[in-house]
Amino acid sequence: MAVTDDHTTVSVYMDGELSFTGASEAGTSDFGVSGVEIGDRTGDQFTSGIIDEVGFFKRVFTATEIKKYYVWANGLRTTVL
């Protein structure tokens, strides 16, 4: 799963494919103010599985870059970004 937010649009990718887009809410991607919670939903509903390979980047990846990374990370090809 990958999520991008360019302060206009939030895009969610599953298995390297775009699965959702929506309007970005003002201020929600300013992680320095409110922090980030991974595996927690409103109402203290926590993920019971394993979360691995979490990364934060200083720029928004393109759909092509996300697909290439997914393919590379899953050993489907030897191409890397």
C-alpha cells in the first residue's frame, strides 16, 4: 500500500495500482504538527497484523514510480527507480 498527498489530492495505491483518489483536507498532511499514527484508527481500533517497510519521502512519487517500486520490491523484475 502506498499513499500520496500533494496538498490537493490524496491517492491510495494497492499492489502498485491506483485504487482511490480524493480531495486532500487542508492541513492533514503536515505531519510535523500532529504526528503520524500507523495501524490505528479513530476510536482506538488497532491493526492486529504486522506492518513493515514503512517509509516517508520528501516528495510525492508519481504513479509510474510507485508501480516500479512495487514490481521491484516483490521480485517481479530487476528494475529499480
